[in-house]
Amino acid sequence: MDVWLWPTIAVSLLIIAIGLASFRRMDRTVAQTENGEDQIADEVRDHPYALNPILIVIAVATIFIGAVIFYYAVTY
């Protein structure tokens, strides 16, 4: 288990950084108009999946799990 301690910490920190970055970006993606309605930014409206932090985290976790599986498939 010692071999995966630092890679797991690195991936966890990357996932936390993605979450914090998306939280900071959230204020800029939804703006309110003068009458109080939410106005979604054009960048998000045109590409809703590109800025989705959940999909980015799933991709990072899938790559990490794939690396673990590949490592054990090759070494054993």
C-alpha cells in the first residue's frame, strides 16, 4: 500500500483543486439581470459539458484507477 500513498494524495489534491476552481468560477458563470432572473453565461450555454467539474473529476479518477489496474496487470 505504501507504493500508492503519494499518488493517491496527489490525485486527491488535484480533485480538491478542481472543486475549488469550479467553486470560484461559479460566481462568474451565473449573473443576475436587473429584474432578478439568473442569466447563464454564453460559454456555459454553448458548451455545458466542458465546464462540468463532476465530469472532470470522474475523468481524473478513471485515469488513476486505470493506472492502478494496468500496474497490477503488468507486474503480476
